[in-house]
Amino acid sequence: MRRKKALITGISGQDAAYLSNYLLKKNYIVVGGERKKNKSNLWRLKALGIQKKIKIVSFDLQDEKAISKTIRDGKYNEIYNLAAQSYVDKSFENPLYTSDANALGVIRILEAIRKYSKKTKLYQASSSEMYGNVNTKSQDENTSFHPISPYAISKLHAHWMLGLYRTAYNIFCCSGILFNHDSPLRGDEFVTKKIVRDLLRVKLNKLPCIYLGNIYAKRDWGYSLDYVEAMWKMLQQKRANDFVISSGINYTVKSFVNEAAKNIGFDLKWIGKNLLEKGIDRASNKVIVRIKKDLFRPLEINSTFGNSAKAKKLLKWTPKTKFKKLVKIMCEAELRKYD
Ligand code: NAP
Ligand code: GDD
């Protein structure tokens, strides 16, 4: 049987690394799209030992001509569009670029598929950020969207475009509405990785303390390794569809700090309120966590909480890794760096 061929955009990112590994194990030919930079940044593929198994092509969401050519010449069975300006906080500083890459970039891909490769199936990385602050207990595929960041608005633009290309042009495209998912390969600036990395630095006396913003935001956190399986499953369905992928439990950022602190050898007590709140290590009485105003966002989702019953039913997908296990995996991986 001919091997399937997949293009994964944003190949230098967290999910792309795990997805590449997953597809290689299924005997796919994996091509990775990386945008041009002074220095290639494929440390995650290296960490998984798969860098040499992936062909890298140049891929920038802003470059319409190159996207058309890549998709026309590539003859891909599947494209996983994981590339994005993925930082919610940075999207407030750079809304134009965020929209161009995350919204128009997806239209560039859809147009190339429509014109040159109509049989190619597309997975689009949508986000729970699109819901905004809704007053439903949990969010599923029928919950309405009220995005409150330039990032969320750009992702929703792309999400709706996918729906349009699916119905108007019969293109097989699926939108995965994924809730937060993290791992040892998470980017340093996302809160989970920042907490784990910096708590350990404090423990090793390389940093006096860690600064955080809103520690009362609640997020539905899962493990990236589990979530990439759902991406693949979506494209193997008979009919293209949208799916929520989530853990179905949420925790505050403060709970994440407490759990990571335990793994790293701190026992935290909290004193003070608002900007003066502090996390103090009971044993040494040292201040480990402080709050910083600059790290708050202009607008913020208070709580995300996904319901992935549809994925469970149709994709037979359920999350395997629970919150405490995820924190442990991340802390142990960070500790190994110092070993
Ligand atoms: P990530 O680690 O931040 O990776 C994002 C990737 O996009 C990087 O490879 C980055 O390349 C690339 N990229 C950025 N701008 C680009 C552009 N203009 N053209 C081409 N590539 C570009 O993200 P992730 O956590 O793996 O997430 C994957 C996707 O899922 C993203 O679209 C994200 O928005 C979405 N998502 C993530 C989560 C989550 O919790 N992880 C949840 C919902 C949705 P550089 O190395 O060059 O910067
Ligand atoms: N990054 C960061 N840094 N976040 C902080 C900090 C801090 O110092 N202090 C508190 N937070 C809070 C944020 O305000 C937010 O409520 C929460 O921690 C999680 O922030 P991030 O880890 O940056 O992730 P995110 O939820 O904004 O976005 C991630 O998940 C989305 C899915 O809902 C990204 O991966 C997005 O690309 C993804 O779509």
C-alpha cells in the first residue's frame, strides 16, 4: 500500500513534534513546514529523535505564493495546520500580524486546496480561546463564541472559513477546538512551562523568585501527547466535522503552582491579596512567588471547561493523562535537564 503523505505546518512547535512522531509510527511520510529564520529551531524534533525522518520545507502563513506552490506540488493526503502566532498575550501587542497569520494564513491554505488539491484533507488548530467568557458550565461544539482577544478573533475567523469551504466547496476540513494542552515540549513563555522552569531555578538558587499575573484564571489542561491523537482521528472520519478536545476538569493557575512546587520540593503557603499576594516556602520562609501587574492581560477568560463527549462518541478518544500526572511529567522532565 502507498504510504500516506502529510504536511505539518509549524513544525518547530510543541504539537507538531508529538504529531510527527505519531504519524511516523503510522508509517506516514511526514513533511514539516518551517518559516524561514536566521537559525532553524527544531530542538523538539531532536528531543524526540525524529529530526532526520522529516523533510523540512519552507512555509510561512503570510506567503501566499509559496503556500500555493507547496500544496500544489506536494500532493499531500493530509495537512495539519498547526502554525500560528499562538501567544494570547502577544496578540494584544500585535493584532495585525496575529490576524494576518492566523486568519488570512488559513484562507491562503484553503484557497490552495480548493484550486490545486481538492482531495487533500485539512486539520485546523482552533482554540478554546474562541469561546471567551461564556456562562455555560462547560463548552462544547454547540456553545456560542464570544472571543475576547485578537488571537481568539483570528482563530474564530479561520474556524468559520473552514465551515464555509466545507459546505460551499465540499473540502474535507476539520476544526479541532482544543483546550490548553501542555508538555515538557511547551514553549517557555506559556504559564505551565514558566512555572515549572522557574520554580526549579529558584530551588537551585539561580533565580530569586518567580513573577506571575492572574493566578485565579482557571484552565482545562491536558497533555499534548494525548491530544495529537485526536487530530489524526478527526481526519480518518467518513465526514468532516468539528470537535472539542479537552480534559473536562479545570484548575486555577495557583493550583498548578502548588502542585509543581510540591514536585520540586517546596511547600507553599499564601499570604496577602491582589498584587501583594505571595507564595512563601514554609520550610525556609523564603518568598517564592510574587504577582506582577504587567503580566495581567487587558481582557482575560476567567475559566475554560471543555466537554469532549462528541469526540468520545465518534472518535473513541478520551484524554489519558490527568492534571497531577501532567504536572509531574513536566517537573520530572525539567529536573532531568539539570541531571
Ligand atoms: P507553538 O508551540 O507555539 O507552535 C506554533 C508554531 O507556529 C511554531 O512552529 C511557529 O514557528 C509557527 N509559526 C508562527 N508564526 C508562523 C508563521 N507566520 N508562519 C508559519 N509558521 C509560524 O504552538 P502549539 O502549542 O504547538 O499549538 C499548535 C497550534 O494549536 C497553534 O496553532 C495554536 O494556536 C493551537 N492551539 C494550541 C493550544 C495549546 O494549548 N497548545 C490550544 C488550542 C490551540 P516559529 O518556531 O518560527 O515561531
Ligand atoms: N503566559 C503567562 N505568563 N500566563 C500567565 C502568567 C504568566 O506569567 N500569569 C498568569 N497567567 C495566566 C494567563 O493570564 C492565562 O489565564 C493562563 O495563565 C494561561 O496562560 P498561557 O499559558 O499563556 O495560555 P493561554 O490559555 O493564554 O493560551 C494557550 O491555550 C490556548 C487554548 O485555550 C495557548 O496555547 C493558545 O495558543 C491556545 O489557543
